[in-house]
Amino acid sequence: MERDIVVLTDENGEDVRFDLLDIVDYRGADYAVLLPADEDADMFTILRSEPDPDDSEDCLLIGIDDQKTVDAVYLKFQERHPEWFSDG
């Protein structure tokens, strides 16, 4: 299976690689569901995707301040991918 890797720059200027697991539509906006690619992590990151005004072929991933939105997107992701959450 081919992995979709996204490289983001953290607050210290370091590049961090993420697996792009899904793009979830919620209330007319797209949200990227990410998982750190270079470590054995189980903490999902959810960021809002917006077109990059400087590059029509790229997008910007923006942090989300509203916890209710994060929770709703995460729930939709769980519904779309139950295999990530099964116990067996």
C-alpha cells in the first residue's frame, strides 16, 4: 500500500513527517487526519486544509482552535475507518 506522506515544519523549524490517513469533509471544509510517520505513535493530528493563495497546486494545513470541530472530524474518521479502532 502506497503511503501519502506530508512534511510539516514545527514551531522549532524542524520538519516532521506525517502519514496522511484521510481527508474528511465537515461542514463544507476539508480536514486532514494525520499520524506521525517516523515514530510509533497513536496520536492523530487533525488540521483544516485550505488552498494556498501563493500556489494553486498546493494547500495549507491550519490548526483548529475549536475542540468540538476536532471531535466531530475525529468521529467521522472513526466511522469511515473502523479498522483503525478494532480490537482484533
